[in-house]
Amino acid sequence: MSQDVTRIVVFDTTLRDGEQAPGFSMDVAAKLQMARALDALGVDIIEAGFPIASPADSEGTRQVAAAVTRPVIAALARCRPQDIEEAGRALEPAKRRRIHTFLATSDLHLERKLRITREACLDAIVSAVRLARQYTDDVEFSAEDATRSDRDFLCRVVEAAIREGATTINLPDTVGYTVPDEIREFFSEIRRRVPNADKAIFSTHCHDDLGLAVANSIAACEGGVRQIECTINGIGERAGNASLEEIVMALRVRPDRFPFDTGIVSEHLFEASQLLSRLTDEPVQSNKAIVGRNAFAHEAGIHQDGMLKDARTYEIMRPKDVGQSAEQLILGRHSGRHAVARRAEQLGLALTPDEIAEVYHAVITMGEHRKSIGDNDLRRMVERVRTGHTTPA
Ligand SMILES: [Zn+2]
């Protein structure tokens, strides 16, 4: 890898933004288990919860803060004293703590939701960052709905937050509205216009309403962002957040395009994805990139033949690099002879060319009625062919 690779900080919000999505809530024990998996995965920051939201949220944050000591533990707080005090209390056991305070800055949110003026918004941000700094030196400020905020006002907000001691400035695409070129220019412009911009790390937090969260997060890095907020399996409000596993592997597979890397141990990605699915009882979409059941599965005969000759013909990364099992040649209606022979061989059943032809025929026929064909099905077929009963079950 070349010398000029920039390290991107991975801020995981599976336990906060992800957990607050319908169907994904986790109790304290589940949060702890997930936090340990995120630690093993190598994330830099774990956002453990929104302590003012409920006693369970506060307790979950506290227990994660006490149990997981390598990453920074972050807690969310609105720009209100009670929120920040509660976040500070919940983070007490943490070895390294961050208070993440936020307020919307778009006129739409200020006028229609919060019913406050821009000046009142600015005052609340200044007071909140100042108060948060009394609990920790590591303070993040987020301008909710930043990508739809007035640029001049947003520049004033960012400058003030940094002046008060915010060390990370997160500018979320809260509603998943932006596109890659736009967010790249957005961050370049804000960083160019804010006089003290060099005193903070800029962060992106993208939602996937248009399926662009990962592309937007990477484009934001090209605009000078050094922290990405993301979640395992892309879970989160509505269509979800940027998916951690997709960002990590896009950067790793295309270093020729993206001079960025993360500290993630990619071999643990599949395990973390599966754990989250079990804890929340929500399946992972089978064709989900990187961690889906089919992400490395091949059924079409032409693809299976290519895979057996050289896996690079149909794979841009190795399944084992993300913790998935190697060579998943699925037997079914679309399979090829080579895959049938290879699977039989793996089961200890060396077939003659004539047997291969017959077993292959049986696989194709069974595949008409069945979604997939397992090892036991294949064993039975071989037995039938060898005993002369060639009619498939
Ligand atoms: Zn969000």
C-alpha cells in the first residue's frame, strides 16, 4: 500500500442510530454483546446510546462504557443541559469518553420542528459545547440536517462550535438527500470557508434513503472528511445508515481510487453481521453486499466453471477476507457439471465420467422443483445412480 493512505476514523452507531430503528431494539445484555463484537472488529468509536431517552438507554451506555475499554465510548445528547448531564453521568465508567451533542440547523427544522430562530440555535450550540467540555475534552457537535442548511449559517455554527471546544464536527445527511459530487463539494466548501476548520476533524453521517449512503460517505472523504459514521448491516432510521462493511471493503478493494483505510479487522465482518442479526432477530438480506448469504455464492454453470478454474474470474475479494466461507458453489437448476463433480469429490465420492453425466442430470431435474440441493440430496443421487435407480426423487 502506498505511503499517502489516510486513516479514516470509524464511528459505529449500530447501538444508537441502528438500535432506534423499528424492530432493532436491543436490551442491555444484547448491547454489551454487540459492543464486544465491535471492539473485536476494531471500530474506533462506539456510540453506545442516547442516555436521556430512557433509563435503559442510560444503563446500556453505562455498562458498555464500563466493559469495553479500547474504543472511545460516545453518548448522544441534544443541546440541552439535562441531556448533557445525563450523557456525562452514563459515561462516567468509560476509560475514553465522548459527548456527542446535536441540534438541527436547517431553516425547515428550525422553523417547523423546533420553532426557534437561527440566533437561538447558535446560542444553544455554544452553551451545549461549553457544558459538554466540562465532562470531557472529546466533544462532537452534529448539525442535524446539515446538507439542507443555509451554507452561510452553517459556517457560522461550525466556527462557533469549534471555538467552544468541539473537536469533531459531524455534518449529517439526515434525510439521505445528497449525492456523491454534491457532498464532496459541500465538505470542501465548509472546510475552506470556516477559519478554524483545521482545529477539528470533520465527520460524515449518511442515510440510505436513495441507496447512496456508502457512495456519499466515501465522496465525503474525498472532500476532506476523516470520520465516517456507520452501522453493521447498514441498520438505522428508515432505510438505514451507511453500511460499515461496505465502506471498509470498498476502500480495501479499490485503493487505486480511494487513498483511505480503516483499522477494521475485515475477517470479523461476517461474524459481527450474523451476531447483530441473531440479537435483533432480523434477517440480513440474502443479496446484501459483503455479508449477505449469497454475496459469494455461485449457481450459474458458467460462473461455477470459471470459479473452479480461477476464482478471480467472478470474485473481486476473497470470502475469507470478510469471514465468509470459501467457494460456495450452490447446486441447483443452473449448476454446471464441474460443480457437481467437485461437490461429489468433496464428499468423498469420486465419480466416473458416466456417473457425472447421470448425477448432473438428476441435479438439474431436482432443481426444477427445489430452491437448492444439499449434500445429502447429492449423496442419495450418487447412490441411486450406482444402484441403477436413476429416477430422481
Ligand atoms: Zn442518523
